[in-house]
Amino acid sequence: MKVLVLAVALLVGCSGPGATPVNAPTVSEPGTIAFHLDVSNQSFEVPTVRLVVAIDGSPVIDGYFHVESQHTWVSHTFFLPPGDHQMTVLAPGRGEQLNESFLLMDELWASLNYWSSAGSEPPFTWQTADGPFSYM
């Protein structure tokens, strides 16, 4: 398991009641690379969902995400060492989980969307890009 550069304990961009401060590597340290993660709830059937995100086993996000107009992304930036990383996303109480790996060698952007609805599989979508996403 990679050791994250833990710098500041703060609330990381989650909206709504019950968002929990977590330790997150949000300050650049020598030898780290920016990883930008945009998170959105796209599910009208689950208008508020709690998502817990961990990178390399360390929690970095724990908060409630609201579908609102379905075009709302909350941006987070973390500074991680280069190399392979594991991301786990849980929707506590819903039994939904996403496990993804990513290689961080240069600045990286990722989009994580929660889509859960009756009969939908999978409840999450995930993609990475070499630059910022353009959302409509």
C-alpha cells in the first residue's frame, strides 16, 4: 500500500449535512503529482447519496452528494506519489462499491459519477483524462 502525503485535515468539497472532515493529501509536497477527482451524483432515484472514497486505503472523501440538476460535480485535488494507485468508492448502506486502479505519472483528471437506479449496472462510472473535463 502506498503511503499518501497527508498534509491538512479539512472538509473536501462535499455538500450537504453530515459531511465528515478527512485527512487528505491536498498540499503539494516534493515528488508528488496532482490528481484531480470530480465527483457527481447523477441518480434521480437516489437524490442524496453518501459516498466514501479511499485512495490506497486512506479515506480522502466522506460526504453527501446531491443530484440537484444532475449536472453538479464537486472537484477535489490530491497530491500523490507517482506510480500505481488503488481507489475504492463505497455508498454505505446501499451495498454499492467501485474498485479502480490508476497509474499516476503526470497530472491526471478523473470523473466519478454515481448513477444507481432500479436495474442499473454498474452504479458508478469512472474515466480519466490528460486534461480537465468539460461538463455541460
